[in-house]
Amino acid sequence: MDVLASKLRDVLPIFRNKRAQLLERYGDVAVANVTVEQIIGGMRGVPSVLCDTSSVSPAEGLRIRGIPILELTSATPEEIFFLLTTGQRPSQQEQQQLSSLLVSNAQVPDEVLAVLKGMYRHAHPMAMLSAGLLAMEHQSEFRRAYEEGVAKDRLWEYALADCIRLLSTITGIAAAIYRLKFRDGKLIAPDPSLDWSSNFARMLGVSDSPAWADLVRLYLVLHSDHEGGNVSAFTGITVASALSDPFYAISAALNGLAGPLHGLANQECLAFILDIRERYNGVPSLDQLRDLCWERLNSGQVIPGYGHAVLRVTDPRFTAFYQFAEQYQLDNDCITIAKRLYEVVPDVLRQHGKAKNPYPNVDAISGSLLYDFGMTEYTFYTVMFGVSRALGICAQLLFHRMVNSPIVRPKSVTLDELEAMAQRATVNA
């Protein structure tokens, strides 16, 4: 942990001073208005969450610490976590040291395995992942430090220790879930000579292909962070703001990620593509896909994998996966259908006129790639997402502990109060 802790001590004054100066100079400045529709509609578009690790713009997509995600597709998850937490890319030595830390506890403790073995027959894989992390909570250094009265300014050090332990173990937990629930139940021991993502790919036991390991690496990089306002990130940082330790916070975040409007979307996209393959007994023509899209839209259904709450362009993460498929010349039915949908759907949605964004998001192709390598159990795909997103949420909650952010506590209003507020605003306009 010393390599990351040392770097964070260097940047800590920068983070704290920037936050303090903003409060001092602009603390009472109004920066946004909120409408009744936004309050009723889930606060969408209201700038109200501090997230220094990443940003998403409608015209460009995801940036990690200001770097466009398409410039980071050759990075390792270790590099991404270092960048997320410190704002700087690691040296080769720093990356190697962090990699060693992140594989140091990939062996799942027996008591956690006992929990997973007691659940796997009937539980959803995401419930198992959340429970597995909760079963690790007794190892929290953050909770012990708080109970022992460690100064608030130093709690981030113990949050970092928990984040490293959590990330080190989450790959082993996820791999154990996959082996127990979908394979022969025999776990594959971690290899400490491998880096974090390569070790995860190996423990899953899906494929020995170097391309599979490269896909797992890319998957973990692309899904690592996506601002602070999405359900999983907001849940995680809200729970952590109560000074709950990272095991509680990430477990809670995963419960949000498990929702069909968030992390389960990649499952739904692959199911849609598999249905298309079955309906046409293979890959349909462009005209057949066009007719199918209109059929769905005219019946009030959506096209899974298309549209995004923020983006108004093709998701650059979709582009990265598309380029991966081209690089490795992947051309199975599902990937071919995903590519053909990309040719057809945007034009159909533009003609339909109701979609704010007719372009694909990352879910439109990610599941098809996993399926191509033999991970056909798509209820597990959100676990893959969760392992990746733990990187970003750990980085976010660590940032908040470093700058001593307060507990998250927005003001709620009743429908009657909101109506009264709207009436007063109308009169005063």
C-alpha cells in the first residue's frame, strides 16, 4: 500500500486546498436552477454531486481525470486505479508495486467461501457478490480506526487500506461465484505472478486465449468509472459519507448496480440479440433488422443498447469494444448482429424522432464479446461490471475521505410542498 499512500500524501494538500478555496471564494454563489420536472424526475441533470475522478459530457463521453477513455484503452486496471485516485498516471515501478498489492489477497477466505457455498444454488450472482463483500467487513481497518478514535484527517489512510483489500479480494470472490454457480465448483487458485486482470481472467477459467485475458483487461478499464451521479456510484459515496467503511459502501453500490435500469442492461442487450438470432435462425439481413426495429418501436418497446441518459453521440466505450472485435477478427453471430444493428438502429431512431440519443451505448456490444469467448451465462455479466466499477467507486469514496466531505443529506419535499414552491416561483417570476 505504500506506493499509493505515498503518492496520495503528495497530492492530498492539492485536493484539500482546491476544495477549501472553492468554498471560500464561491461558497454562496448559485450555480444552477432546478425545475419541478427535475425533482420529480429523479434529479436528472441537476449538478449536485462532487466527483473529481471522471466526467461525462454529452458530446464526448467518458473522461478519466480529464483523459478521454479512448486514449486509455491500452491501459491496465492498475493504471486506471492509480490515475483515478491520484490524478496522475503511474510509473512502471509504481504500476508493478500496485499490481502486487492488488493480487496479494486474491485467495478468498474460508469464511467468505462458506457464505458463497451456502447461497449459490438459488441466489443471483450479484446478491452473492454483495454478500461476499459484506462477509469481508470484519477485516475493515477503517472501522477499527474510527472506533479507536483516529483523527478525522487520517481516516483516508485506513479507507485506502480497505479499498486495496477489497479490490484484491473481489476478483477471487467473483471468480468463485462463477465457478460455483456455472461450472464444476472447482476453484482456480490465483497466480501471484500475474497482474490483477490477467489473474481474474485465469481464475474464471473461461478461456486460455490471450485475447480473453485482453478482453477482461479492457472490460475492467472501460467500466471502471462514470461520474458520481449514476445509481451505483451515488449509492456508494452516500453510504461512505456516513463513515460506513468501504466494504459496506461497495456492497451497497453493487445492490444498485444490480437493477435492470443500471448494470443489468448488458444482460438485456445480449438477450435481445440472442432472440434475434433465434427468430431468424442466424444473422438477419439489414432490411430484416430494420423491419424488426420498427416493429418494436411501433409496439411501444425500446431498442436495447441504444440511448443514454447523458450522451448524445456514440458511446466511446462501444467504439473501443467494436475496435477490439475488429482487432481480433471476432465474427460470431452475436457480434455480427450487434454490428449490423449499429448500421441500422441510429437511422431508424432518428426517423422515429422520439429518442434524444439514437446512438449505441457500451451495453450494445459488451455482452456479445463475453458470449463469444464462452461466458454464455449472462446473469454473471453484471458481476463483471461490478468488479470493474469497484475501482471507480473506491477511488471516489477515497477522494471524499481525503477532503473530509460531509455526510450526503439533500433536502426532500412533499408533493404539496413542491406545488407551493412552484406557485411562489410562478408569482415571483
